[in-house]
Amino acid sequence: MEQTYQYAWIIPFLPLPVPILIGVGLLLFPAATKSLRRMWAFQSVLLLSIVMIFSINLSIQQINSSSIYQYVWSWIINNDFSLEFGYLIDPLTSIMSILITTVGIMVLIYSDNYMFHDRGYLRFFAYMSFFSTSMLGLVTSSNLIQIYIFWELVGMCSYLLIGFWFTRPVAANACQKAFVTNRVGDFGLLLGILGFFWITGSFEFRNLFQIFNNLIYNNEGNFLFVTLCAVFLFSGAAAKSAQFPLHVWLPDAMEGPTPISALIHAATMVAAGIFLVARLLPLFIVIPHIMNLISLIGIITVFLGATLALAQKDIKKGLAYSTMSQLGYMMLALGLGSYRSALFHLITHAYSKALLFLGSGSVIHSMQTIVGYSPNKSQNMVFMGGLKKHVPITKTAFLLGTLSLCGIPPLACFWSKDEIINDSWLYSPIFAIIAWSTAGLTAFYMVRIYLLTFEGHLNAHFQNYLGKKNTSLYSISLWGKQGFKVNKKIFRLLPLLRRKNNESASFFSKKIYRIDENARNINQPFITISQFVNKNTFSYPYESDNTILFTIFILVIFTLFVGFLGIPFKGVDLDILSKWLTPSINFLHQNSNNLTDWYEFAKDAVFSVSIAYLGIVIAFFLYKPPYSSLKNFDLINSFVKTDFKIIFYDKIINGIYDWSYNRGYIDGFYATYLTGGMRRVAELTHFFDRQVVDGITNGVGLMTFFVGEGIKSLGGGRISSYLFLYCYYVSIFLIIYYLLSRR
């Protein structure tokens, strides 16, 4: 076992040869490198698979022996200062490395098909492999300086991957926004690292925790300064994990390819902030104000993310706000001191959300085959609906991921989310009520996403032809369904449609359309109208290739069964997670005996499951066809007869809708007061620099110039003139001196 730990240093470096070889190959042998590009994808998967097997082996040894291993070597030694590098293998490291590798392998296999026709195929795999190296280096780091180095490398990879399609202005702006927002938190992280080094004199975790705890117990040190440094450390984690108020970058980061969203913004990079807080929890747990701050930020993020997801029309942005809310649950658990619950939800959410993102990528891939669909429309749920008939496997997988995130037993997220809600009742009833009600909101917006995407009729794409929003035959609004509208102009505008015997228009009916069998073989990324109109053909969305479906199937298995790792029932020896986390729990001086019986568990779970089912029922009531749009208030009008109440409900519903759709007005506030204020300060500083600082300098220069010009005219080169002026000034000086001496 000792020998296995000694070779753990290779974990972060195994994926590194791929980006290096791709870069060298593109520089020296570009044609050969591009012709063998599938080979690089295979090597990426192979090397990450080796890391996964190694990580699983280490985890099994930790479960059996409850051991922690650390190895360091000196890098810089100067008098009393010594900077050491090394690696730390403990339960937190092994959990994160398994998450990174398993989800990473699935995403790489998925990306081979998803990105196959993209010109940046090799660049994509180079970025992804370098990101895996950076993330694995982050979770195996043994000190704060090493964490900060890999922290910045992870941020750089995120910047490159979000802006992968950098020729699109939206993607370029999104990666810049993510970069700048994370720099705010990273600057605070750097200040916190330097502050704690000043306090303790060490960067190593074990020494840092021991020295700091002794200082706190002996009432030594400035408590205000200690708290400020802890807040700085937490700011870095808050930015990376999209916690309020540094969450604004996450939905815009969805401009990158969907596999990036699955790996970076659902399972790994956004979990880096949770990892950092969990790693530093022995430091934070002795500072009550910091624990209160962490739990407060967590509960605000939980509720804010859920409310902002209610009215999003982009499927990936809806899932992004869902990720933000679930990360808030993890941060809340850490603030409560529930180390096990936070990591349990980190595991279950990673696989469920990766499944949902890859499922959304399969949907987007299918929607791009529809006539005239642009990338924006292929992600817009307003233009979706009825996909369950065309992508049944993706639909089933997406439904399972949705139910898992809703907290429906026995799927993965049910076990972990229910545990966090139960722990919050012991801390604060207010926090518990918010966490419990947010579970209902989660079920509502996730089922809404599912219904808008897969239920109803796939007819909204005819807006492309008509050019007017109110001329679609069947469109799904952001809050519900608009009825089945028929516009007579469509029969004049579309030669594809034929009206027979005055029967109502039935979209995608075989009586009206004939599918071209060669439609799937078209190599262009987006099918144009001219390819079908002249041939009297139309293309349905179709299921993704087997490579994509394979990765989705594997994540479905994780979503179904990974929750059983942490079942803490008496008489049932299934709580592998507690055994796994025993060394870390003992280090935190917490009680690892969380065993409960079936009756107690069922009593606690009935509340969270009931609110989840309530959210699902409401979502079905409002979004299941053929109900009308909620914004038309047809449903409310049937229940409420008073005009005053209708107006009252109208304002409430529209207020909620506007709050969610406009991202809580937080982005607008930042743009107006923060960014705009900084621009105004910059303009004022520029004016002061140009007019005052430069004005004084230029004024001195001009005055010197004019004085020199004036004196120049006095120099005629004649000695008699010089003598005359000399005598003249001497006479005046003597006269003045005489007059002053007379006084």
C-alpha cells in the first residue's frame, strides 16, 4: 500500500502529454497531426482512464485502512523560510479525483462525436486534457501556494474553453466576464493566503491548522484580522463556485460547447470552491462568524439560483442556474458543519447534472437538424417541444436526471439533498424553511424544462418562415402553452403544406410531409431551407449517435445507484461514504455515527419529497399541453372572479417572471453602478490627468517657451547694447537701494 501512495504524484501529470504533443504536432507537422486527430482523442481517454483506475485503487485502500498520506519535498529554502511542494492523498482528494476522471472520460468520449465536425477539434481536446491536469493538481495539492497555482491554471482553462468559439462576440464577452469575475475572488484568495501565512508562518495544511487552532484556543492574535483573512479565502471559493454575489459569470459561460458545460460548469470546476471550503473547514470551523457567513451565502444562493431558473428560455442557462442553486446547498451544508452531507451532495449532483447537460447537448444536436435552425434557436426551449417521439432515449435519460435533481427517491440526489435539509432544521428553522421550499422550486423548474423540451408539439420552428412571433401554429411560452393557432397565411407562404378537405393543420404528420432518407447524411452543420423546400421534403430531429448515447447511459447508471453509497441505516452496512470519510471526520472532531432507522428516515424524508411532488404537480398543471399560457390568466380567471384579485395575481406573476427572466436585476445593477461607475471614475481620472496634471506640465513648458522667445529678442549681438542695458539695470538697482536705505 505504501508503494502505491508513493506513485500518487503521477495523478495530475498523466493527462499532460496530450496537450503538449498536440501543440508540438500542430507546430511542426500540422497536416499529419490533423489527419490523425482521432488518435489524440483516444490517448486523452486512455490516459484519464489510467488516472481513474489509480484513483479508485487509492480510494479502496482508504476505505479499508482509513489512512491519509502526504509527501512533500523542499523547493525553496532561504534562512527560516521554506517553500515545499508535494501531494496529499486523503478522502477528499480521492473523491474529487474520481469525480474528475469518471465525468471527464464520459465527456471526452461524448466530445469525440459532438465536436467531430468542428475545426477546433484538436484544440478542444488539448484544452480539455490540460484542464484535467490542472484540476487533478488542484485536488492533490498539499499547501495553499500549490493550490493557488493550479487554481489559476483552472481559471485559465475555463477562460479558453468558455471562449472556445471566440469569433462569436457573445462567447468572447462571456469568457471575459467569467475571467474578470473570478479575478475578484482570486485576488481575495491571494490576500487570504498571505494573511494566514503572516499569522501562522506556514502554507502547509496540517501545520497551518495546528498553529492556527492553538492561537485561537489561547486567545492570541487579532481576531478581526483573522476573520478578515478568512473572508478573503472564502471569496475565492465563492467566485469559483458561483455563489452570490459573484455568480453572474456562470449562465454566460454556457456560450461554450455543451461538453464543457457538463465537465467544467456542472461537475468539476464549479466544485473547486466547494473543495476549497471543505479542505479549509478545520480552519473555518473555529471562527463562528465565518461559518455563519458561509451558511448565509449558501442559503441565499440556494434560493436565488432557483428563482432565476424559473423563467429561463435557454435550456443550458436554466441548468446553469440549477447548478448554482445546488452548489448553494453544498455551501450551506459546509457552513452548518455537515462535512459528510456536503460531499455526498457533491457526488450525487455531479453525475446527475452531467447527465442533464449531456442530455441537453443531445437535444441541441438534434434540434440543429431542423430546417433553418440557428444555434440560438437550437438551445431555446420556446422553439422545442414534442421531442419525446424523436429522441426517446435522450428523453428517458433526461427525465431520470430531472427526477434525481427534484429529489425523488430512490434516485441519487434524493439521499443527499434530504440529508442537507434535515441538518438545516437543527441549525436554523428559517434556513430550513428556505431550503425546503427551494426543493419545491427545483422540482418545478426542472419539470418545466423537461415539459417544454419533450412534451407538446414540435411546431414552433415555423416562425422561421413566417417572420412574425404571433404567427406560429403552436408555440410554447415561457410560462405555459399558447393555444393551437392557425394562420391562413401559412398556406400561401409554405409550398410544403397541402390543405385537404378543410381538415385542421397537423404538423409533422406523415400525410403532409415526406421525410428524405438522405437528410441525415448532409454534412453541413445546419440544414438550410433550400435543401428541402425544392424537394418537398422535411427533416425530423433524430436521436444522437451511439457514442453520445453510450455516455448518457453510463451517467444514467451513476444517477440511479451512486446515492446508495451513503445510506446510513441501522442494521444495513451500506454506508460506504462514512467509512471513506472517517479520517477527515475524525480530523474535524465530528461524530461519524449518523445511523438512523427506517422510521426516522421516512419521517424526515416525507416533507422534502412532498414539496418536490407539489412542485412537479404545479409544473404539470401549468405547462402540460393543452393548457393556456399563465400570462393570459385563463387558469386564474376560472378560479378567481374578482377583478381586484385578478390584477393582484397579475402583478405577482408578472413580477416573479420579470425577476427571473431579468436575472434578478443583478447583472443590470452591476452594469449600471459597478461597471458604469468604474467607467465614470476612469473618465474623471482621465480628465484630471489630461487637463490638470498634463496642463500644469504643458503650462510650464509654454511659459518657458514664451520667456525664452522674449529674451531671445533682446540678444542682438552688439556689445554697446549689452553695456547700455547693464548700466541701466545697475542704475535702477542703486536707486532702489538708496531709497530703501533712506528709510
